[in-house]
Amino acid sequence: MKIGIIIHSHTGNTLSVGERLKEVLLVGGCNVQLERVLAVNEDPNNKASIQLKSIPDIAPYDFLVIGAPVRGFSQSPVIKAYLSQLPDIHGKKVACYVTQHFPKPWLGGTRAIKQMIYSIEEKGGIIAETGIINWTGKTRENQISELIEKLSRNLVSQP
Ligand SMILES: Cc1cc2nc3c(=O)[nH]c(=O)nc-3n(C[C@H](O)[C@H](O)[C@H](O)COP(=O)(O)O)c2cc1C
């Protein structure tokens, strides 16, 4: 099984979680790639419509992990643009997670995850797991470890 970790990250938080997951999956013998979604203009305060410049192709992957930051109590506009341009992904399993600054999920994370789930299911994807990392929460490290454990538990045993 080929696993694709698809990340949008501006300041590196979401990317660092994706990289740690990748390491664990590699050690577990998985076939895994990490690819980044990038916008032409990565300024988070950019108000113009998002143009993507790096658009990872999900076709080679059997399982996707999609990670992105929370922006303005919502999913990041960049991941929104990426998800909306995806082709039909009927039957593909997808895990998604967000990182957010605030210590409580209701300060953006929960809503962002709901929006990502909606976009993924609209394309026919099957949600396997979700996660929210509260970057300034006291339990951040535990949240990251638990997410990685949750995601890798089943994947490392798949051929
Ligand atoms: C424009 C903007 C809006 C943000 N809005 C929120 C928010 O609503 N809630 C929150 O907890 N964090 C918010 N953040 C913080 C980011 O979600 C957080 O720092 C995240 O971990 C950044 O991920 P990255 O390093 O992968 O880009 C915002 C950041 C920016 C730049």
C-alpha cells in the first residue's frame, strides 16, 4: 500500500507533524511519500483568490493523510483550494488533521476539520481518522504522539 502525506504548512507546524508521521511509517516498513501543497502567494493575509503552484497528484496513493493549519476559525484557504480541485477519489481512505495556535479545539480546529471532512467526502473519500493539534496547549506533545500512533497503528501492518 502506498501512503501519501499531503501537507499545507506556512510556518512549519503542520509539516513537522507530517514529517514525524512519515518517519514512523518508514521505520514500520511502509511505502510513504510526503508532498507539499503550495500557493503562488503564501502570504496568509492574502485576500486575492488562491492560485496553487504545487498540486500533489493523489493518483499513486492508496491512503492519504492530509494536514493543514487552521486559518480564521476555518480550514486554510490553500487546503480548501487544493481539496476542491481534486478529482473523484471514490473509495480512497483519507485521514486529515489540522494544527492550530489556540489551546482548545473549539477555537477553530473543530470547524476546520468539519470543513475538510465535507470537502473530502464530497469527492468520494472515506474518512479514516481525524486529528487536531493545539500548538499552545499543554498536551501538544501527547496530542502529536497520539495522532501518529492512531494513524500508524493500522498502516504499518498493511502490505
Ligand atoms: C491568518 C491566520 C489565521 C489563523 N487563525 C487561527 C484560528 O482561527 N485559530 C487558531 O487556533 N489558530 C489560528 N492561526 C494559527 C495557525 O493555525 C497555527 O499557528 C498553525 O499551527 C500554523 O501551521 P503551520 O505552521 O503549518 O502553517 C492562524 C494563523 C494565521 C496566519
